[in-house]
Amino acid sequence: MAKLQKSIDKRNQLIKATIELVNNNGFHATPMSKIAKMANVSPATIYLYFENKQDLANKTYIEVKAAYTKYAFATYNEEMPVEEGFEIIWKRIADFKLKECENAMFLAQCDNTPMIDEASRQEGIKHLQPLLDLWERGKKEGIIKPLSDYLLYAYAINPLSFLMIMQKRGAFQLDKTHLEEAYQSAWSSIKVCK
């Protein structure tokens, strides 16, 4: 049992080191040797858990995406009205991005660079299914604009990454009023105007 836990701990250290180094240096400037050093393991140990650097990046992305979406949907119920459901999901996403800044920044990098392969991206999208289903229901009910899910995500969710980065840089402090204004802007961008 102790050996298994030690193995899990090493793998988690590698994931954590990958997130930190990619956030600080970018994917291409993060060699496996640096990841191993930061994780306090030998470089050969990485290959016990991951095939190569691409596999490490892909699996890290999927794990972080799964944690992100688990958090985002924790208090959501698919029986909720569309607007209420979206508000709950959006505010949980905002909360994650502000509390789990390193993980959120890693996801933003993955979303904005070609470092993750297409199969892993598609796996990551599957984790967003409750949000995509909510939007589909909202479109059918005439509440949400009949736009591509990519456009809905770009207008309603992606601005949170920008705000998170501005807060991390110290350029802007998100308080409750700003978050409510940001939510109202996100909702206004995707709801059908009546």
C-alpha cells in the first residue's frame, strides 16, 4: 500500500511540476529534465508514468480539465431553468479560475496553443457536456442564441481567463461587484434579446 501511494505521489509531483513550468516557461521551453528536477525524481521516472512529453502534457490537461469541470458542475442540476443553471455554472467556473489560478492558467495555455493533441482536446470537451447540454436546451427553448458552442464559450466563458490573468498581474482586482457585472455581461452576450 505504501509503495502504491509513493507511486501516486510521484505522478502527482510530475503533474504539478508540469503545470508550474508550462505556466512560467511555456510548453516548448519546458524540457523533461526540468520537470523531473522540480518533481524531485530522476528523468527516467517520468517514463514509468508517461510515454513522452506530449503524453505528459495531454494527460495533465485531461486531469486538470476533469477537476475544473467537476468543480464547475458540483452544484448544478440539469432540472434547473436555463438561466439559473448557467449562472451557477458560470459562477463556479469563475470561482475555480480565481481559487485554482495555476490550474486555470494551465488550461488557458492549453486552449490557446497547439501543445495538446486533438484527441485530448476532444476528451476535454466531453468534460464540458453538462454546459453544452444546457446551451442546447436553451437554444431549443429560445433563451440562448442559436450560435456555435465555440462562439458561446468564447463570449461567455473565455473572458474569465482574461480577468484571471489581469488579477494575477495585479492590474485589476475582481470583487463581488465586478464578478456580478462580468456574469451579467456573459449572460447578455448569449441570451436571446426579447
